Amino acid sequence: MFKKITVSIVCLAAFACTNEKPQKETNSSETITVQLKDVQTQLTYCYSCHNPKSESHDAILAPPFVAVKKRYMMSYADKEAFVNAVSSFAKNPNQDKALMRGAIGQYGMMVPAPFTEEQLKQVATYLFENEIEAPAWFDEHEKQMHGQMGMGQGKQQSGSN
Ligand code: HEC
């Protein structure tokens, strides 16, 4: 005599609820070539404005990098194009290059970053290759502000049951 045992459903549910954010994960099949330690100096500088630890949307001085990355990926999905666009903007920010016009209105134009082109390409590569930390308030803000734009597409499909 056999009994059907259906405990597996419970296990699946438990896995689905594990919502740990991976610290380092490529979002493409690219290999990681730039490590955090290689860009710590640049990133510390960038994060003084693009701060993922900011407490609210009002407390941040520039759009969080997670938003910058999303926007740049929409226009420059290719790694080289992405790196060139981000580094060249950081070297010499101006209206013509800007993709985030709304952010300029909100925060003012970014000042040129005091790094070499090489250093900026490194930090741009780091942004491309790694999962970027989002501020705690970001998801909610994005839902409110940008929900209609489909920026979060495919990010989290709700479960099928
Ligand atoms: C002094 C504050 C400050 C620092 C430091 C800073 N940024 Fe910015 N950044 C801004 C502001 C403000 C904006 C939004 C306005 C704009 O787009 O220029 C911005 C926007 C951007 C954008 C999007 C521009 C667009 O509109 O397309 C990129 C890319 C960027 N920053 C890269 C960097 C990088 C890389 C670093 C570090 C090397 C950095 N930023 C450091 C203030 C800063």
C-alpha cells in the first residue's frame, strides 16, 4: 500500500520565500573582470552623491546607481557601449550626453569626476558587471514614479500558484 506524500509543496514554498539579495552576480553572461577593491576609491567618490545608503529620496543628491544603470542598460545594453557612455558622461557631464533629463532638473547637472578615463571605465565596468545595491526606499519610489514606464519589467514575476 502506498500513500501519496505531498510535502514537497511546502519545500517549494520555503524556497520561493528566500529573498536574499545576491551580492555579486552578473546580470548577463559576462564574466566579472573588475572587483570592488579595484574601484573602491572611485566608488566611494560616486557614492557620496549616488548613495545607496541614503535614507530617503529627499536625502540623496543624485539618482541611485541602480536607477542610472537601468536607464543606461535601456540605451546601451552592450557592455562596451555602456562603459563608454557612463565613463564619458562622468568625465564630462553635459546635456547632450545626458539620458536622465528629469534627474538634471531635480538634482542639477553632475560635476565632472576627478578621475582618469581609465579609472572611470573601470568603475563603469564594475557597475555593468555587478548587482548594484538599491537604497531601501527605491522599490517603493520606483513603483510610484516609474511603474508605468515598465522599467521593472521581468524583475519579479509573481508565482504561478
Ligand atoms: C557631487 C555629486 C556627484 C558625484 C560625486 C557623482 N555624481 Fe553622477 N550624478 C550627479 C547628479 C546630480 C546626477 C543627475 C543629473 C545629471 O544627469 O547630470 C548624476 C548623474 C549621473 C549619471 C547619469 C547621467 C545622465 O543624465 O545620463 C551617470 C552615468 C553618473 N552620474 C555617473 C557618475 C559616476 C561614475 C560617478 C563617480 C565617478 C559619479 N557619477 C559621481 C551627481 C554626482
